[in-house]
Amino acid sequence: MPGTRLDAAVTLPGEDFSRVALTGAAVDLLRKLWGQHGPLMFHQSGGCCDGSSPMCYPAGDFITAEADVLLGLFDIADGVEPKTLEFWMSREQFNYWSHTHLTVDVVQGRGSGFSVEAPEGKRFLIRSTLMDWPS
């Protein structure tokens, strides 16, 4: 899947465009991590340092609430069984980034957070671009 992009299924009411995507490298790493940890989820909280990186957790390990927005759903299956991954963002952060499209990518290096990719010597990061608003 390298070189391709997987757009999330739309989850925000009234919208018909994806706000978040995964690079092929991110999908490949997520499939590996799913095999090690089971179902996964992302949460983007904002903040400083690694708090601004997307954190990947085993599904349900990070409790979401009304203070969070479900930005998209990904099916990262590589076979018959679906593998649905949720991408959440804090509502406060969404207010700042509502005009951007986010792409989750992977780079070498370890973050200092609790994200499950840390032992792999890689970390997820967000690449953002201004939204191309549908006409």
C-alpha cells in the first residue's frame, strides 16, 4: 500500500467529505500493531510536544466523551475480517483545525507518549493541508 492514501469514512453530520486519511506506511504499521494489540483507535488531543502527535491506543483504552469528535472511521483490513479503526480529536483541538485535512503518516524515531507504535522505533505524525471545500 505504499504511495497510496486511505481516506476515512465520513462521520460528521452534514458533511460528505473525508477530513482525515492514512498514508500507506501508516496502514502497514497499523495492521502490524493490530496483530500485536488487537483493535486500535487514534486520539488527537493537541497540546505541546508529543501531545500534538496522534496517539494510537488499543480500542477502548482511551475513554472518549462529549469533549471529543469522531472525525473518521478507517477499514484497514488486509483480508476478509473487517478492522475498523476510529479517529477521534478533542473538540477544542477540532475548533482550531476545522479548516484542515489531516493525513496520518509514519516517521522513524520514538515519541515520548503512550502510543503503541513507540517500541517499533517509529511514530505517527499529522501532516495537515488547508481544506479544499466542496463547492
